Amino acid sequence: MVVSNREIKREIFLLKVRDNKIAANVVPGQFVHIRIGNSFSPLLRRPFSIHDVGGDTFAILYKIRGKGTFLLSKYKPGDQLDIIGPLGKGFDVKKYDKIAIVAGGMGVAPFYFLAKKLKAKELTILLGAATEEELVHVDEFSKLGKLKITTEDGSLGTKGMVSELLREIRGSDLVVACGPTPMLEVVKSFTAKYDISCQLSLEGRMACGLGVCLGCAVKSANGYKYVCKDGPVFWSSEVDI
Amino acid sequence: MADLSVDIGNLRLKNPVMLASGTCGPELQKFTDLSKLGAIITKTVTLNPRIGNPPPRTFETHCGILNSIGLENPGVDVFIAEKLPEFMALNTKVIVSIAGDTFAAYVEVARKLDNTQVDALEINVSCPNVEKGGVEFSNKESVYRLTKEIKEVTSKPIIIKLSPNVGGLEEVSISAADGGADAVSLINTLYGLAIDVDTKKSQLGGVTGGLSGPCIKPVALYYVYKVKEAVNIPVIGIGGISSTYDALEFLIVGASAVEIGTANFINPNIGVEIVEGLDSYCDKNKINKLTEIINSRAF
């Protein structure tokens, strides 16, 4: 059941849902597959990373991009939502002490939940967006780790792209990243060059979301892997993005 | 509970609801009860492994989906050793979909599967997403020959899965029946395309794809109707079935059974809901045996 669905930054919404089973079982990096409306338009479910968990509720963060997200923004408290989850494999962070999060734009979605769970570790967070109006949870992230911000228009933090700040995290033993593909490519080469373990949270067009249809394929060393089943979190060395 | 059973040749199904190839698997068991269905049909298996088409492999269209998976599968030997046991453990009838790029390849796969406990084979001669094989075999001479040669190596019920992509579907169905097919299933996905106007590229890595989902239902119904008039063997209806009402349309127009595909992506429990819906329909209309409504059209 929808608890709240609020626009927290420009066209960016935080949707909180009461679902005991998902809230109790989800780990950072996993996603849910949401049926929006109950007609054939949109037809397929839409996948969203879990952004936050608290008690018997979980939250997703989404930006209005097309018909599905536009309709999702119309849901009100008390509405029922048809949700399958938690799905996929989350971040594997247990063995690491110096962790860096690199989040570009809406790639920030899985990291609030992850950062809250990592409170005990040494955490650096690089957060980038087009403009200050699209940065979320800046205060909260600054309390969870060492936060560095970039905006493309310079409205907050350093002017530029988050991938330009990677030298700040050279000392990490694990980098986790999510964001536009060009950003992920830069992170992947950087971490490969300095031999830093790296996990990427990928997106892919999904049909079933359950590992059955083989639709969300991503190229890997030996054939294809699937974002919904083998991911969405992958070691950067195991996928070609 | 009404008697929902139906016979497809020697294959007795406890109800006419099956899940279509490429849309289901043991992974669904967490979300539904596959043992309540008439059968499930596996992803298409080929002689040798296929890695499939480059992504993106799917694209949502108006009330439909384009797919260009490209028959990715581990090959029949790995399938039999590793995947088949998971299917057989599901306590439901298992039909294996097969394809090949030569007649010999199809026959070899059929021969290997004849040594297993699978309940039937569905022969995919209509996949639009592979360069060799699939649709190439979908003409009446090839279907006749292929059906005959497969029947020679296995006694399992053989279903030939067809599509209108190459035209003459009614004639091809007759050839399948003449070749000894126990049933024909139709329709497979329709040729389709979508363009990204900004990049001017196809939305699919494999360029063209197959269209499925609610938007193709009227086309599927048309062909079930036409083929049922042309052949004496059972016709299995596939195409955009998302509800009990849809399933009934196919049964009334002559389908002995139905396959649910795309609808599984939206609701993994849809098959079970349709079985329950058919049972309610029979109760409400005082029908003892569901087969009474097969081909009961009033025109």
C-alpha cells in the first residue's frame, strides 16, 4: 500500500510503500518490479532500485521520464500497488573497509539504503547531477560519509561531472557505482587501472524481471548475463557495458 | 470443479492452459503454482548452444512487446543434463520447444529428447529472430518433411508451432497434419520493428524482432479460426491471451488448448487465474466438460 508519494526535487519523487515482506528481506542493490496501473498501457512492469527501508516500509526514488513514471507519480497514499520483489543480487560489501560510492544523476537511487547500512565503515560518497535541483538527500549523505558533490552547471559543489573526481577515491578498496553508461565506463577503467575492486549497478530493459525471458542481457566474458537475475549489481570486470 | 481436461493426440492435459515457450520456467514457481497448469513449454532448445542476439532484446510497444532474444539456449545436451530436471520436478506436463538450422539438427534434438520423460515436443519453425532456421522451415514442403522425419525418431506427441510471417499458414498447417503432426500451435510472434528517432537506429540489437502481447490477439484469433476449418488435428491458440475471456474466445473459435506468453511478464500467476476462471465459467454455465465449448462458435 502506498504510504506517501512526494516530489522531493525537480520531477524526482520518493514513493514509500508499506510491504512487510519486502522491507524485511531486501538488501541494498536489489530492486522491485512494479505494475503501474492495471491496463495494457503501460504493459510491462517497471523496475526500481530500493532507495530506503524503515520498519515495514520501503521507498523507491524515481524521476518522471515517460508514461510509466508519469502515471506512477499520480498514486496517492492508501492506493494499492502490485509489486514483485525483492529481486536480483545486491552489493557485496562485507569484506571491504574503505568504500566509495559514485552516483551519477538518478544513479543515486540504490545508494541511500546502502550508505545507511554501511554507517560503520569508512565511506566516501561522490554525488553528481546536472544541477542542484536534481541532487537528493545531500544533508543525509553528508552525515553518512565524506561527501563530495558535482553539478554540471556549478550550482552546488564542483562544476563538472562526478567522473572527474575519481582521484578522490584512489585509496578505496571497493568502488560501487551507478549512473549513465559513460560514467560507468570511466569508473570501470579507473578502477581497473588502479586495481580497485568495483561493482556496477546496471539498468536494462526488462520484461519478466525474474530470469525467465532472457531479455535484459548484458554482455559478459562468456556469453550474456542478466540484469534481473545475475545483477543488477555486477563486478565491473565481469560485464562489457 | 468441472472437467477441464483436453487431449492433444496422446497428450492428456488436465486443463487447456499452457505457458508459452520463452516466457516461463521454474523461476515462476515462487509466484504461482505451475502444477495447476495443463503444461509448461520450455524455452526453445537447439542442437548446439546459442548465445542469442545483442541487447537491447526487448522493447515495449502499444499494448505489446517486441522481442529479439535470438533463441539463446545452452544446447540440447546441457539442457537435458541441467535444466530439464528442474522442469520435471515441477509436477506439471513439460513440453520442450525445439528448433534447428538444418533438418538433421531438428531431428537430432528430437531424437535426444525422445530418451527423456518429457511429455511432448513443440517444433519451432516460426521464430523471426534467427538468420538460419526458424521461419525458413515454415513453408509447406519443409514442414511436411520436418514433421515426418521427427515422427520417425520419437513417439512423443509433436506440435508444430506456426506463424503467419511467411504467408499460407492454412496450407502449412495442412502439411503439418499430413506429415503426422499431433497438433499445430499458432501464432508465434509477428515480424516487427521500432526506431529510435534520435539515433535513427532500431530499438533492438537484433534490428528486427517479434511482436507479442494483447495487440496481436485479433490476428491470432483469425488464424486459429481459419486453420481449424482446414485441419482435423487439434489447434492450440497463442497470441495476446491475458484473461479468461481471451482464452474463451480461442476455445470457442476452435482451439483445443491455449498458450499464455507475454501476460506472464505482467502477472506471473495469470495461468492459474485463467484455469480458475475457466472453471467458474463452466460452473456458471452448467457445463460439465470444458471440451463442450471447443469449436462451439455460432457462425
